[in-house]
Amino acid sequence: MNKEKFKKWLIAYLRQPFHMIVWVMETFAKNRKRLKAFLEKDKVSSTFKTIVTITLFVWLGVFAFLATSEDGDRFTCAVKSMYSGFDSSDCPTQPWEPAVKSN
């Protein structure tokens, strides 16, 4: 393989990731514009918001009422532990909380 051919190949090889990033960003921008234009319609926008809200409440219902007692309590403790002033003595330590050191 001669040096010039290898040099061209290497430049093309190293340039490819940048071409891919540009393509992804252009596609993302085009899709954002299309989605914005689509959601500017009143009926579409209100329907989309309603579907998102209903989905949120359905999943909260699934987690709150259909979970086993142990998992439901764990979920309740996890949600309540995010608020300050909550007495979490009955709850297990959550993964994001620092472990309590006992002396």
C-alpha cells in the first residue's frame, strides 16, 4: 500500500465519526421542527397532553395498588423519602440516601 493511498484512507476513516454526528444532529433538528409544527395544532396538543397525563396516572395506579404489599410499601417509602421532614424510621434505606451509621 503506498503512502498517499493510506493517507487518504486514514483521513476518511477519522472523518467518518464527525459525518455521523452531523447527520444525527441534522436529523434531530428536522424532527424537532416537524414535531413542533405537529403539536402546534390545538386538538393534537390537547390530545397528546391528555394521553401523557392518563398514562402517568395509570402507571402510578399500577405501582401503588397492584404491587405486592412489600413492594408497595417500598414504593411509598421511596416517594415519601424524597420530601424533607419525613420520618423514615419504618422504611429501609433507599439507594440514594446515605447509610445511617450506628455507634
